Amino acid sequence: MKKIWILIFVICVQTAFAQQLPLLSQYSFNKYVFNPAAAGNEDRFEILTGYRSQWTGFNGAPQTASFTAHGPLGGGSCIGGDAYSDEIGATSELGFHLSYAYQVQVSNEARWAFGLQVGAVQYSLDGMQLTTYEPNDQVVPLAMTSALIADATFGTYLFSDKFFAGASVQHLAGSSILFSNDFPKEQVGLLDRHLVLLGGLKLDAGDKLAVEPSVMLRAVTGAPLQIDFSSRLIYDEKYWFGLTYRTRAAWIAMIGLDISDHFVLGYAFDYATTELQSFSDGTHEIILGWKFNKKARSNKFI
């Protein structure tokens, strides 16, 4: 009987960790969060902070806070880092990463970058929030237990002022999730490798208007392919409005503005196309960013 309970509990934990990567809607102006090769793509240092409350009103729904910073060093070298916290019910995830990218000039307008990000992810499970049929069941941890795992992402990114295209593999090592205390030593899951592809164009629509259609594809073993089809309307390089359709998940409306030459604010609202919308008030996501003065583009690229 105990082996059956272990199996059931392992399946539940694996389900709780199915969303291994925090979900963000406003990737269009923070591509670095999905691809380390996008560091320094605007030739200046950027700091972006964000908060996402998913399925508001639904008990135990995901809550995500994120921080990213990246920029160019010169000569094609770029650095970056991120930190995030993601909570889903009794589980939580805390991640820290540093990255390095190198850009190669491939034409007068376009650059091709390669980036590597390394760090660690801590998964935690709060047993006090779990209810079982057997209150003294030793399979379920009685308190907080955690697993610290090395993590890495590799990406490549081709871009200019008029287009971008990138590919990255996240959770490159595919490490095992093994909790440490008060928990059987069975493997309860993997940091599954995630493939992320993204691309887009920036089209001049005249009269200070530009249109930016883009697409992002996320693929992971054992889960349906998810694609974001997006379009942003940009006015005077300062204000934008966008719509996204996320397959089998949601419609997303976005709005943002450059408060000044150095500050940017973005907001997104997700309306779920699944039955979850009946139990929630939608998803809210806000991003605040600081952008420093642009560096002169170095002519020392390879």
C-alpha cells in the first residue's frame, strides 16, 4: 500500500511541476528572458522587473516575480543575469542565472549572436499545505523540503532593426528533481529540456506607425506544442498596443509606453480560452523597465 501512495504522490508532484518555466506574455520587449543570446540586442543596458498573477481569484494559482538585466560590454561581448520566483500551490521555484553572449556582424545591418546561461534552480514543496487521507503518512513531507539543481540554457539569435529570429534550449542538462528532507529518495521528476523558437518583423506603416508581427513556439516532451501568435502596433517608438493568441490557452491584450527615454511600462491581460476562465478573473502581468544610454556600436566585430 505504501508503494501505491508513493506512486500517487510522485505523479501529483510531477503534475505540479509541469509548468517548469514561468509563463510570460510580454516577450516582445524582453526576449532575453527566453534566450540568453538576445543580451545587448539594443546596444544598451536594460533592467526589467515584472510581476504576473495568473488566474486571479483561483486558489493556488501561479504567481511569478522576475528580474532581468543585460547589456553590451563592447567588441561583440554581452552579459546578463536574471532572478525569478514562481509559486504554484504548495510548490515554489526560485532561479538565478548569469549569461554571456557574443555577437558577430553578418551584414551592414544584421548581427548573429550566441549565448550561454548558467545558474541554479531551487524547487520547494511545503508539506503543510498538503492534505492526505492518512494524516501521519510518511510519504508526504511534514514541512518544507527542497531540491537545488544546476541549470543551463543555450541560445542563438539573429537580428537587425527590421527583424529578429532566435532559438534556445532551456534546462539543457535535463537534471533530476530530488527532494532532500523528509521525502523518499525516489526521483519525482526532471527538468525537461524546453525548445523555444521566436521570430518577428518590424514593418513601417507610415505616419510614425510600425507593425510588429511575431511568433513564439514552446515545445517540451510530454506536453502539447504551444504557439503565441502576436502583433503589436507601435506609434512614434513610444506607445504600443498588441494582441496575442496562445494556442489552447488564452487571448492576450497588451499595452505599453516609454515614460521617458529611460523608463518603460507594460501591462498585459490574459483571458483564458479554457474552462479555467469560469473560476478566475483572468491573468494580470505588469513590467517596469529602465534603459540606459545607448552605446556606440563597436566596429571591432568579427
